[in-house]
Amino acid sequence: MRSEAERWTGALLHGWVEMLTLFGMLLVAMVLIGWCWNRGLRSADRGGLVPWQLLVTAYALVLILRHFHGDLWSSIIIAVGVALAGLLGRTGSHGSLWVPVILLAALLGLGLNLSFLVLTLLIMLVLLFSAGRGR
């Protein structure tokens, strides 16, 4: 039988490790993508590595998708998230990154970690091989 302290500690930490791991995975992917984005720009045109609005929005999508488990609700949430990313991507210095990062967050929220990794590598390659000013 578990002690009272172990029961409360287990209840307190339940789910937090997974959420911190997902946040860390998303943050590392966004740092790598932000580095590839800034690499093709002049030093005067470079912004920060990780836009905080994009990070908060993508992590919120991950948390929402983790909460809902139905196929219909997941597809509706992803569609609304991509449409919102398209609208928000028109403003800001990292405008073209909104839709790919939201798609990454959708994959992470659905638990498709290998697809998340492959799409991250693909986005990095595209950003490294594309022109900086043409984006």
C-alpha cells in the first residue's frame, strides 16, 4: 500500500511530465526552425529565434488536441487552428512560419511524434534552401 505522501505526490505530478515534455519538444523544434529562418536574412532583418505569440498559440493547440479524443473534434480543431494561423500569419516578422508550426503542433497534439520529427526536418531543409528575402 502506498503512503499518504506518495498518493498526493502522484496526484500532483500526474500529467505534468508529459506536458513539459511536449512543451520542450515544441520549443526545440521552434528554435531550430527559427534559426533556419534567420540564417537567410541580413543581420538587420533578423528577429528573435522563437516568437512568443506563435509558441503560446501552438502549445495551446497541443493542449486542446490532447484533451479531445474524438476524430470529428480533432479535425475541427485543426481546421480552425490552421485558418487562424493563416490569418495571424499576415502580420509580424515570422508570418510564413505560422501555418507550418501550427501543423507541427497538430501532429504533436495527436501523438504523431515521428511525423512531427519528419515535418520539422522538412521545414528546416526548405528554410535552409530557400532565399531569405523571398519568404
